[in-house]
Amino acid sequence: MKFLADKVKGQSRRLALVGLWLSMLCAALPARAAEYIVMASTTSTEQSGLFAHLLPIFTRETGIEVRVVAQGTGQALATARRGDADIVFVHDRVAEERFVAEGHGLARRDVMYNDFVIVGPRNDPAKVGGVRDVARAFSAIAGAHATFVSRGDRSGTHAAELRFWALSGVGVPAADAAWYRQTGSGMGPTLNVASGMDGYALADRGTWIGFRNRGNLVVLVEGDPRLFNQYGVIVVNPKTHPGVKADSAQRFADWVVSPPGQAAIAAYRLGGEQLFFPNAAAR
């Protein structure tokens, strides 16, 4: 009987130790957010590193995790139109306002801006270096049949590119034009292709600053006011899409335009350069 009692005591001690070890392990693990929202956003905000800086701050302050689906703006809005996102954070104002007018989103709010630039090879075969007129630069690139690499993905950057082709008087180059290449992918991969081909490309400055595989590419055209690049945030309409986590999404929308959110955006830098400039309207 004494042997049996000792055995039971030994097992109890082991179980107690296992329980203590498990509780210590759980305490050591990082806490998971109790709730999350899905944000459909652009590849530029993701690939520039902004979200890796910004979203943990929001999660620490609110306990809400933000899971990002990084796509071109057109794809991000399409994702939200299906009800597969709670909020969108994109940069094509015309498309954003249409999204709201169609009843898919609540009020659109300005968050931040940067600008577009035309990058190209140092030897600049189209001779656009230093040109401030984006339409004139696009016309020169087309006239020289110099390699131009387009995202071709219905993104905010692609939409801007199409506007600039229209302004140039050239019109959108034919898809089979030997000098005009469409990647159908995000800003980073498109810049990789441009770097490999010594081609021109339109890029948002934030992704360009964070881009490391530049090869012979340099910024050649900048400064035209038409290169202004505005970002907006929209909560998906719960009346149209009942599964949307509108309350939590609204907390993010309110936070990112608040002084703490705006300060967090302004604080993000790479190599000492500020990538995005907050400009939410005071409410």
C-alpha cells in the first residue's frame, strides 16, 4: 500500500510540474489579438514596408489584428465588392468614389500621399531626364520606342499610367508592341523586370525608395503636380455586405486619420527618407 501511495504521489508531482511548465510556456508565447479585420490594400503600402511599421502599433493600441490582402487597387476593390474584406486602403480616387457611390463602401477619407516618378536607365535613350512634364516624357518614350514596363494589373499605379498615356496624345500602346511590356504584377516585380531590361517604368516613390535591385535605374522624371499620389481608406458597407466587421474596421479608419495614426505614418522612413506624408482632414 505504501508503494502504491508513493506512486500516486509521484504521478501527482509530475502532473503538477507538467501543468506549471505549460502555464509558463503559454505565458512566454506572444499574445494573439482577440479579433482581426481583413484589409484589401495596395502592393505599394505592403512592399514599401509601411504596414510592417504601422499595423503593429494599431494592434498594440486596440487589440485588433489587421490581416492584409495586398493587390492592385482594382483587385483590392473587387475583393471588397465580394464582401471578402472589411476595409480598403488604396490609391485611385476615381475608383474609390465609384466604389462608395455603388453602395459598397462608407465614407472615403484621405489618409496620406506621396508621388509617382518615372524611372529608367542611366543612359536614358528617350532623353527624358529632367523633364517635369509627365505627358511630354511619355510621348518621348513612345517616340523612341524605348522599353517601357507597365504593371498592367488594374492597380492605382496602372490607372495613373493610363491617364498619362492619354495626356501624352499617344494613347495606350498596343499590347503587342515590342517595346511595351506588361507584367500583370505588383510594383516590386515590375521594377525588377524594368531593372533587368534597362526599361522605363512608372513607380510610386514609396516602393522605389524601398527597392534594392535597381541595377542601372534612376529617377528621371519627377515634380509634375499630376504625379501626386493620394491614398484613401474606406470601410466596407455592412448593409451591402452583412458579414463585414464594420465596427472594428471603423476603429482602424478612425485611428489611421487620428493624430497618433498620422504621426505613425510620418515617422516611417527608409534610409532617412520619408515615404508617405499624412494629410487626413481634421474632423
